[in-house]
Amino acid sequence: MSSLVDVAREAGVAVATASRVLSGSGHPVSTATRAKVLAAAERLEYSPSALARAMVSPHSRLVGVLVSDIVNPYFSVIARGVDDVATKAGYVTMLSNVDRRTDAEIGRLRVMRDYRAAGVVFAGSGFDDDPHLPDLVKAVRRVREQGVRAVALADRALGCPAITVNNGAAAHDVTDHLVSLGHRRIAFIEGPSGMTVTRQRRDGFLACVAAAGLADEARCLPGGFDHEAGHAAALRLIARPPLPDAVVAANDEVAVGVLSALRQAGIDVPGEISVAGINDLPVARHVGLTTVSLPLYEMGAMAARHIIDARPGPDADPGAVTTLSHRLVPRETTARRARRP
């Protein structure tokens, strides 16, 4: 493998001159000298390392993606959208787990700054009462001042552009679908306590049942965002009959947990009870789950383009919010309410 020294020797110039040409430095180099260096590099099939380019550039070709839970398939779809766009542009994606901790996000953000990342994507939701939020906002402002682009994929007011969906409307629409099927007693299994997205989806559910005059028969159960949370919530419903007519889960993983518990108990879905989720992850398609399709891949892709295609310098409008549309996807786990004896 040829080195920078080999290129300089081949072109008959100093190593510093060859470095200026190949790194894209603004230092003045004559047209003739530049042509000699480039020709020598081509003959020797020289390729500068990414590390070397980063050392002479204000930013590396690195895009950081901070996720709340690295095993949650929700973030896998987002990360794929980021990585597909980044790879085509010659960038590298670094995925980092923060365990829903704002202090961990601050720490990872500093690491990204030290690595001269081109930008950072905050893929997860925050908390409504977060004592660390002011510190995160300050950290985002500092890295933006240093030219690092930041994008949030949730309603978090971090002082950077946001690309998100209307979680309340998504929960409202899937609940309204169940109401249209004649279901009267509807339960909602919530996400993790205190998270903004949990509140948004719960509020959307409650707004729908209130508008339909079904608030008195509605139930909200504590849950989470994983299969186990849905399974446990379903067991609580089974233990306290009568069963609701339908269940809306905070996401698809929870809904699959509900389906598992109901089927293990010999309860027919959707004959005795309908089940629906939110997100439209691959697992929803595999089990025929009624859900709301959120444009997760598109959110990730748009975030990457925002980072890669932007001109150097701070964002023109750090408060800009782009809200993408969602779509109801009825499948086999919901059906018209059976007549009660």
C-alpha cells in the first residue's frame, strides 16, 4: 500500500505539499504542482486514511445515532434509514445505547464532539419532568456552535431541528378504528412511566374514548415498551374479568406480548377480544397485527440527509419541526365486536 511519502517522492514535491493537495487544504498550491501530485497518487493508487482526513478537517465522516434501547426493533428501523443514506454519501454510522438516561446522552454527545462527528441523531423520546434536560440543551448548543449538526426524532425541545410524528393522533386513530368496529370497553397498555411518548399516546387514546362517550369504561394499565410488559399486562386483565372488548398497546412489541398471553390462556383473538399496536414493525406483519404505520425509516433517512447535505455552520432554524404522516393498517387481530349474550 502506497504512503503519502511515496506520493510526494513520485511527484517530486515535499511531503507537506502532497498532504495539502490530497487533504483539500486551502493552502495555496500551484495548478501544475497540484496536477503532478494528483497524477502521482493515481498512479500509485494512493488512498488517504479516514483518520488522516479527519485530522486535517473540521469534521469526520461520522454520524452518531443515540438510541434508548439498542435491542428495541423500533430503533433498528430508524438506524437503517440513517445508515443507508450515510453509507451512500461515504459516511459511517455509530450506534450508541443510552438506556433512556439523559446524562448518558450528554456523555455520548461529548464523545461525538471529540471524534469530530458531522452530526448526531437523538432517536429516542425524553421524559416530561427531566432534571437533566437543561444540561442536555446546553451540551447540544455547545456542539452546534462547533459545527456539529444535531437532529431529534421526538418532541424534546433540545434546541435543534426535530423530525417526528404525531403520537397522540396515532393512538387516537387506532382507538377510533376499534370504536368503529363496535368495541365499547377498551383498555390501553401504557409505555414506560414518565416518558413524553407514553403521555402522548395515552392522551390520544383518552381523547378518542372521551369523544366516543366511552371514558367510563376505558382502562389504562401500566406497561413498558417490550414483549414482557405486554404479557404481564394481559395477565392482569385476564385475572380481573370481564375482559375488555379490545386492547390498544403502546407499541407493537407490547401488543405481541398481549397476544401471547391471551392465546396461552385459550382466549380467541379477535373472536373474543381485539388487539392493536402502534409502529408497524416487521413483527406486526408476521403476526397479522392491526397497528399504525409510522415512517421510522424515513425519519432516520431525513435526519441523515439533514446532517450530510447541510452547509457548514449552525442550523438556520434550530426550532424547526417536521411532522411526518402516519397510516392505520388494519389486520387480522381486530374484528367487529361479537354480540354479547
